[in-house]
Amino acid sequence: MAKRSAPVVRPYDLNNLAKHHPTIWVTAFVLAFVSRTRAARGGNVAIMASPDGAELRRGKRPEQWQLLTPTSLNASEVVQFGKSFNEKTVTEYAAIAVAGAQIATVLGLRFREVTLVGERGDYWLETADGGSAGMCEISGTVTKSLQGVFKEKRKQILKNRLVSRCYVSVTNFARNEGAFSRVR
């Protein structure tokens, strides 16, 4: 049996999140990621990425993402952030940081703005020149199955029939794994 090669580690410096997504305030998302992962110097998240829309398959070797935290953060800011928001909010914000890295690096897109309640997704996406690029639904969890949440969020975003390009990003912080894919 052939030996599996080690996964390629794709670094992403969270210092770049604000540059890649200039229309939204990302500081809270970075603080949440650091608080949620409990790692002062960053952490690895294994992401099963399928940005071209191909179905995610069991056994597919995920890419390894190492999200490097800004050196300007200090431990007291992270502790303060963790005390300011409930666990659900911290997990959600941390998942947005992961999705932001994927959207910028894999797709070359950026967040335009948060969607309205009822639009079935979380963020509108745009190209660097401001053109419409679809919608992304983002979720983070520490207790639920990655595949279960991904299926639920896929079903949710596809209920919006007006958007031609839909993406789903789900991160399970208890297992340091995630899934990211175009679903339409």
C-alpha cells in the first residue's frame, strides 16, 4: 500500500484579513479565532476545500491551514474578548475569520457586507473591483458533526434561489477541521 504524503500546509497571516476584506471590521473575528483556538501563536485547521463546486468526498485529504495570529495581539486582549462574548458568539466570529482566509486565498474574493436577516446566507461576496460574486454561509461549532452542519447550511443557502454562486464554510473547533465548498 502506498504511503500517503504529508498534507501541504497553507499559511495565512490573519494580519492580512483587514487588507483582503476592507469593507468590514475584522478585528473581532481575529480575536475570536485566537480565543476559540486558545493558541496565542495561531493554530492549524484541516479544511476539506472544494471551491469549484465538486462534491466533498469522504477520505479526501484536506488541506492544512495554519492561521497565523497578528503579533500585535496581547494575551490580555484575548482574555478580555473571551469574557465579553458568550461561547456561541466567539465560535461564530472565529468561523468568520477562517472563512475570510479561505475566501481571499482560494477564491480571490472578499466580503462586501453582512446579508439581511432572511436572505439565507451570512455575507455577500465581491471581486476586487467591487463586482458581485455571490453569497457565503458560515458556521462554527464545537459540539456538532462537521458533515451534519455542512449539509444543514448547504440546504439553508440553496433556499435563496436568486443567488447564482453560493459557498458554505463550516469549522469544527473541537476537532480543528472544516469544510469549504461552492454549492451552487
